[in-house]
Amino acid sequence: MVKPATTKDDAHALFHSLRSAYSATPTNLKIIDLYVVFAVFTALIQVAYMAIVGSFPFNSFLSGVLSCVGTAVLAVCLRIQVNKENKEFKDLPPERAFADFVLCNLVLHLVIMNFLG
Amino acid sequence: MRYMIILSVADLIVKSNIANSQLFSSYLTSMLSKQHSGRRLFTVALTLSAGALTISRFRISSTADQIRKILFRSQFIEFDQLIEFGMAIKVGIVVVLLAVASICEAVAIFHPISESHLSAALELFSPVAGSFSSLEEAYEALRTFEVLGIEKKPDIKDDTCNSVVDTLSSMSSNSRDLYHALQVNGLLKCKTSKDALTGITSRLKDAVKDATSLLDYYHSIGGLLLIKDQSSEVDVLLKNADGILRSIKALSQSDGRWRYSANNPESSTYAAGLAFETLSGVIQLAASTIDENLIGTLKKDIVKLFDSIEKYDDGSYYFDDKHIDSSGHQGPLSATAAVVRGLTTFASTSESLNIPEDKILGLARFFLGIGVPGNSKDLYYQIDSLSHLENNRVSVPLILSIPATVLSLTSKDKFKVKVNTVLGSIAPPLSVKLMQVFSSGSKDGSVLKQELHFDPKEAIHMLDALPEGVDIGEYVFAFEIVLSDPEHKRKFATGGRTKVPVHVTGVVKVDDAKVAVLEGDIVESEKKLDLPGKNDLALSANHLQKLHLSFLLTTPFGKPFKPHQALLKLRHETGVEHIFVVENSGRHFETTLDFLGLVDKFFYLSGQYDIELTVGDAVMENSFLQPLGSIELDLPKAPEKATQPPPQAVNPYLRYGPKAEIAHIFRAPEKRPPQEVSFAFLGLVLVPFLAFLVGLLRLGVNLKNFPTSTIPAAFAILFHSGIAAVLLLYVLFWLKLDLFTTLKTLGLIGIFLMFVGHRTLSHLASASAKLKSA
């Protein structure tokens, strides 16, 4: 009698396959992913803080969350553009993408600092 | 009639509020018996009630309106309430006044010129800086002084004479200036040379020949006439008198007015007056006798002018110019003055001018009715016209004046009448008869024919005893003047029957006054009152009882008397007042306050009420406003929907006093979280950053791709430092900088950064491309 495959086993198997696939990604993409995770976590902590103490300086809360989310979004765009497997951006040199990333981040943070109050 | 309104209104206002009304009523009576013109009293009465009101002209448009205006201006709050409750009284007064108005139109008193005119003249004509501003004004002042008999000061005389001599000798003066200078010269008699006068005569004669407008004729003819009076040696006679008369007459109009010149269509009565003066001057200066027919037509023109005369209710006649003409003369006073001058000078040149005597008397009354005018020109017109009327050849008006129109029965005053000419001189021998006495409200008066006794020392006609049946009240006495010498009948204008309003005052007896508290119909407690003395009642009643007040009022002759005000006022301790009218039947006055019906009206307020009784009238010498004491009222509790008592008037001095201080309430600051929580989360936020760094290390980041050769390395370093600088700038921006400086600096750093970054990244790109190809 073969043991029926439980969902727990399936989850484990899925998780393992994902993990092994992920380790194949190039390092620079992993750095970008780490950066995105960092930004999202910071945003989540800010939201939790607001949930606890109330949203009194609402503009500050918004600017904080927006900076995290914005920079995460820009990092994702950078990852898309830098990824060599992405056929769409084959001709775009990665340094150019990085320069765009830096510029957009600087503009974003100017706006954030203004809105921070 | 105006007089009675004034009295009743002033009395109403005074009596309603002043506690010591007796003092004020006696003050008012003494004021009335002094020698004042009606206008002056009107001013005084209004001042008493509502502050200063200056009246320089005289007519009141409608009496009812005026009463209403006075009432609204009254500052006494009680008085307004009084009017609400005294509706019966108000209606009564109006009815009385209307009745009086319907009886007679000419019920007014005119006084001849008096001391007040002298003092006004001295005040109004005081020259500025020692001399008059123009010769015209100088003439007006000097003429007024001459008529009133005031001495001229010698220094003014010298100054004015200098001005006169200058004008007469100067070649540039036109006929107008010469005319005014000659007028002043006639009064001051300055030293002028015969040659100067001869020279002026020839200039004026030329001016007459060349004259086209009425004013040219007026000034030149007037000048020639004045020279004729001032110097007998100069020849001023006119050769072509007929022609001049005809050319002046050509300017006349069919309605009696005159035009100023042939091409100017505007005409006025003032011009007509000037024309007649000029015409009479021409007649006097004529070298040869003038055609009688021409003079006849001129007389007809004067009579035609008198068709446009207008009349006031009190018997004064006047001329009014409806259109303001170019010389700026306007108004009835200047027009009437001009016509009077023209008429009297024309009448002095020829006999038999057919003007009815009542019109001349009416004109005199018009000028006297002004009282004392407020400005110098009006005073001049008034005095000058009256002096012309004083001894004119048509008919001299005689004025019947009453020094005192209020008689007191208690002090047994005798009624006095004066008859004078307009300037106050003695009249010819005559007798005054009292023909009729009308009491207020009746059209028929008892017909007497009582002759007044003449006192030659004081030149006053006195009524020895008042006619029978003249009790206290308001009356109209009708007098007639009978001249002793029948010859004088043609010369003097007496005006038929003259009606004057008279007030007879006296002490009203208050008898048998008592206050009672009734239970049903049974008298519970009754107290006698001493009116108008002091009383101090202390009653008490509840809402089921009634308060009854009664007294008798009798006149000195024993007849029943109904005063203007018979009011009972109850005033609560909180200030709420209620006023009740005391009704009468004949002599007996009583009122019953049924508290059961008044509970709602009293706003269910129980407590102590002060009682006050007011009985007052213009002819009652002992009017009183007496507090009678107090009554303790016990009323039931107010039901849910009862009306609230009206809020009491705020003390006006408190209204503008300092108000309560307002403390600004600042916006409550938002609740901030405690500091520990904030710091905890600050640490918590840094945790992902640390995790990021740790993760980077775990991933094995390295700086292998960092360029090693010098220049690219320098650029790379500059690139990173540029980014760091921008981030530092942002931190500074958050901390203290403003957006503008930030943007400026950001722009500079950004340019630098773009250049540096471009170099670095292109170097890196080329390095990686080399690596790829290799």
C-alpha cells in the first residue's frame, strides 16, 4: 500500500524545489531581491507602528511607507532590466539601468523628504 | 394751533418721566408767560425733550408727523410704554387738535420787532477784521443798524468810507459797484467831491442809454436816484423817461413776472420787484411829466403780480419764486422782500394803488413770522422790508400781539394785548374789542363785545376780567381793532378779526381719593389717600381680589375736569411695569384692577409692586406723579407655556463698559505616543537594515569590480561621494533647509553627479563589454 501524498509533503517538496531554483539566480539579482525584502519589511514595521499609536502625523506615515514601497518598486524595475534572461531588455546595458535606478531614487527621496514634514 | 401742540407734547414728555414734575410744570408755565415768540418756545420745548434742534426757518409740514418724530426721539423708555397704553389719550389729543384746526385757520401770534432782533443784528453783522467784505454787505449791515437804531462804530465808518471813495473815484467800477457804493454813502455820508459825483452821473446816464438788461437799468437808475438824494447840485434828471419806461416794461410778462433781459427767457418775481423799484426811480427822475396812461398800465401790472401771491394757514402772504434764477436769489424771502420794496417805492411816487389791505397785513405777518433769522442776509431782508412797510403809502399794517398767552387763574393774571406797527412803534389811537371766545373743540363761541381797557403808560390794552364761564382749558380769543379816527381807516390795515390761542391754567382740586382691596364685591381693606401729597400704602392682595382706586377732580369753578393723563402704574421689583388708564365719568375717576384677569398680563410674577399715580394736563398747575406705596401680590405659579416677562433694559452705561475677558483656548495637542514606544519602534525599523547588511555579507558581496586604475577610481569615488552628498543634503533639507536652497544645491550636485556617474558607468560598461568579448 502506497502512502497517499499529504499536503504537508507536497508543501515541503514545493518549497525545496523553489529553494533550489532560486539558488541558481545570479548574485546581483539576489542582492536586489534582498534589498526589496528589506524595504518591504521596513514598510510593514511602519504600518504596525501606525496601527499601534495612531496616524497623527499622517503625512509622515505616508512618506515613510511610500519611500519604502517606492524604492522597492524601483528595485524591482532594476531587477527586470538587469536580468539577462529577460529578452526584452537585451540591448540595455545594466549600468544604464543602474543609473536610472539611482536617479529615480534620488528624485523619490527628495519628494519623500519634502513630504516628511 | 402749533402753540397748543407744543404745549401738550412738551407737557406729556415732561410729566411722564420726571419725578419732580411739579417743579418742571411751574418752570414751563413761567417760561410761557414770559415774552417769547412762538418759535423760541418751540425750540425750548424740543430741547427739553430731545436735545438741541435748531430751527432757522419756520414751517412744520404736518403736526402729526412732528409729534411722532418727537415721541420717537424721546429717550424715556417709560414714555414709549405710556403711549401704548395711552392710546385713548393720544386719539383724544388728535381729535382736539383737528377740531381746533377746523375752526380757524389764522390762529397764530405775531410779534413786532423786539430786542432780540437788535442783539441778533449786532451778532450777525459783526464785520470781519474791522471792515465788511463788500460794499453790498456793508450797506445791508448799515441799513439794518439804521432801522433798528443801533449806533455805528467810528472805526468801521472810516474803513468803509475809504472803500466807498475808492470805488466812486475809480474808472473801472461798473454801474453795480457804483450803485452799492452810493447806497453806503447815503447812510454814512462820506466826504465825496462834487466833481466825482458829476463824473459818475454822466457815466450812469450813459449806462442807462446803453442798458439792455433789467439789472443794468436797476443799478444805473438806482445810482442816479441816490445821487439826487445826496447832492442837490448835480443834475440827474432823465430826458427820455417815457422811452426808458417803455423799454423796461418790454421785459414784463403777462403773468406779472419780469424777465431779466430780452434774450433770456427766465423770469422771476424777484425781478418784478426790482423792476417796480426801477420804474418808480425813473418816474422820480423824469425831467418832464410822464404819460398818465403809462403809469396806469404799470399800476395794473403790480395788481397782476399780486395775483400770484401765496398764502400760509396763519394768514401770512408771500411771493415765491419756483425757479432759481441766474443771480442765485431764491426762496420766498428775497422775492417777497423785492416785491415789497418795489411796491412801496412805486406807491410813494403815485397815489391810488389798489392793493387790498389784508394782503399788506399778510406780507407784514410773513416777515414777522420768521422770528429772528439765522443769517445776515435774511435779517437784512426782513428788517428792510418791514421798514418799508412801516410807513408806506398804501396801508400801514398794525400788529396785534399778546405778550403772554397763558393766564393763571390762581394768580389772577390779567390778559394783556399790545397793538403796534411792525417795527414796534406806537399805533394811532384805537380800541381793542374782544368779540368772541371759542373753547377748544367747539366751532361756536360766545359772542361778547367786551372792550379792553387801555393803559396809556404802558401802551397795553387789558382785559379787566375774564369773560364768564372761562374755566381752565384752551381757548381761542377773537379780537377786533377799531380805529378812533375814521380817517385812519384808509391809512392803516387792521386785518379784521384776529384770533389768538390762549391757555387758562389753574389748580385742580383732587378730592375723596381712596384705594381699596375688594374681595368679590366686599371691601376688604380701604385706605384714604392724600393727593397730591405723600402717601405710603402697604397693601396685599392675591389673584382672586381686586384693587380699586377712585378720586374726584374739579376745576377752580367747580366743573368736572378730564386731564390728558390719569394713569396708574404698577412696577414689579424686577422692573416689569404695567400701566392702566383711570377712566372717568364726569368728575369721578376710578379704576378697578381685577387680578384674576390680569394674572397672565403680569407674567405670573408675584411679589411687591410699587404703585404710582400720574395725573397731568397742560392747564393743570398742580399735575403730579406720586408714588402711592406698594402692594404685595400673590399670584399663582406660571404654567408651562406662559409668556416670559420682557427683558429689562440694559443700563446703557454698562453696555459699553469692559466686557468679560476671553481666554484663548488653544487647540488641544494631539495625543502622542509615549517616548519609549517610539524609541522601540525606531530600533525595530533599523532591524531590517541590519538584516539586509547581514544578508549582503552572506551573499558574498565584494568590491572586485571597483576600478583600480587612478582616474576611473577617482571618478568612482566621486560618484559615490556625490550620491552621499545628495543624501546628506536631503537630511539637511529635512532638518533645517527650505526647498529653494535645497533645489539649488541639488541642481549643482546633480550636474556634477551626472557627469561623474556617466564617466564611471561608461567605464564600467566598457570594462564588462571587453570582458564579454574577451
